[in-house]
Amino acid sequence: MMLGVQDLSWACQVDELVLKSAIFLAGCLQRCGYDMNLSRIELLLERIAVAVENIAEALDNIAEKQNELVKDKKNLYSQKKSNNTEKLEQTEKNELYPLEEIEKENTETQQNINKIDEFLKSKSIQIKSIPDEDAADYVINAMAVFIGDRYSSISKIYKKIKREMQHGGTITEHLANETQKDISNICQFCTRLHETAFLEEYKYFKAPRYLIKAKTTTLPRAQNFLSGQWLERYILENVKESIKGVSQELSKTLSFSYLINPKIILPNGNDFELDIIFEVEGVFYWVEAKTGDYQQHINKYSNMAKTLNLDYKHSIMVLTDINPSASDSLSALFTMTVCQVSEFPKFIRDLLFEDHSQTK
């Protein structure tokens, strides 16, 4: 409890009153016949006086420290306020140019989206709706890249979480037999999910237990992300990085636009949703992503590739759990490229380089 100046004054008044009361009480006791030696009373009063002085000194020290603390806080507040004002002013100055660039980028993106729209219309396909951009997309994208780059390490616990999220269940995972690298990846994965509220609870017990306990959530956003959205985002981020890398390698700028999850109307009137369609310098690419069973979809996707009139290299299906031999067989059977998530970054970079290294 912190004491102010009024508190100290009041305390001293109380101490003085206690001292006077003690003297009065001693006198009363003597008058009532109690045998108290005067020297003993004087000694008692002297001790009380010393104690009161010590209390007063301690209170003075507390008040002095409190005043110093208040002064320091005021100085710190003034300094932070000044720094924040400077940062705000600098931010406002710095934002002027980027805002112009953002407006320019939005205009270019709209023009490029028109390219995709024209391409689809040429196939008698109509765009029905396009999802709005989300302010939290950068967080989702970063998480997606983390999962995709480390999928082989975290796939086991990822599948458990994905399964238990259907009813908000709990999971227990023993990591004693995992490598240190895999343990690190798994723990980072769970920590990130917990920080974004995609796990309600998470606890890792270190050696010798090497145990993870977690409680999943039924939040629709979390379920959408782990059921497949992360793979779509991973693909898109890899496409962007590959275009940037190929542009630098070829020393030329490559125009680029994309749509993610657009709902379309096919020539026969049926609705369909594309995962990702993008174009680079007028060359079009379509990518579908699957984190679960793909068998029931692959024939439908093969027919869609024919509707889009895209060859097997530019009609791509990315799967999380398929061995290379199976992906090669599927690619041959259904005239579209089927690849593992780990194979996609190299595949798309090589394809982009091949498509645009011969153009001026």
C-alpha cells in the first residue's frame, strides 16, 4: 500500500495520541491502586517513543521513494509520448509514397483480373463471385508457408488435430522417438496454432516425458484453414516467390495476376469453385489443392482442364499425401500434373522459367 503526504500526517497524529493515551493510562492505574514502579513506566514510555520515531522515519522514507517513483514515471511517460509522436509523424510521412503505390498496384491488379475474366469468358465461363481480401491474410499466409515447408515433420500431429477439430476433442502426442528437428517443428507448429486461437489449449512436457497435450477448437475459421486453406495459401505464396525469382534470373519484369477461390458458372450452368487460377504474361495456370481424399475429385478436375483448354503442365493438382510413383501414374492417366506438396516449389519455378525464358 502506498502512503501519501496526508496519510503520513494522519499517522503521526495517531502516534502522538497513542503516546498521550499511554501516559494517561499509567496515571489512572496508579490512582486505582495498581502498583507500577515509576521507573518502569518511564522505561515503557521511552520504548514507545523510540518505536514511534522509527515508524515516522520509515514512513518518511516510503514517501520519499514514492515521490521519486512518481517523478520517474512522469519522465518516462513524457519520453515515450515524445518518441511515439516522432514515430507517428515519421510513419505519416513514410505512408505517403506507399499509398500511391498501393493505389497503382490495385489498378494494375484490376486490369490483370480482367485478363483472367476475358480468358474464362473465352471458354464460356462466367465469374460468379470473388472472395474479399482479409486483413489477417498475412498471418494465415505465414502459417501456411510454415506448414508446407515442414509438412513431412508435422504431418502426423497435423492429421490428429484436423480430425479432432470436427468435435473440439483433445490430442496427446508422444515425441520421444522423434528427432530433435522434428520435435522443434512440431512444437513450433502447435505454438503458432495456439497463438492464433486455432488451438484452445496447448502444453509441451519436456524430457523425460516428451509429451504434447492440446485441445482443439471448433471455430469455423480454424477448421477451414486446417482442412485445406493452408495448402492453397502455400501454393499461392510459392507462385509469388517463384515469379519473383524467375524475374530476377531472366532480368525482366513478369506481369502477374491471380484469383483464389473464385466461384464460377460453367458452360452447362453448373457451379464450380477454382482453388487458384493465375496468369503470367498471358500464360494461364490452374492449380487445385487437396489435403484429404482426392480419388473422387480427380476425374472432375481432368474434365475441368479440358474445359479450360489447358495442357497437363498448366493444370496442376497438389496433394499432401501421395508417393512419387502414384503421382506419376495419375499424371499419365488424367492428363494433368499431380505432385506432392514438397515437389511443387521446384516444379512451378521450373515451369515458369521454361514458359518465359524464350519470350522477350
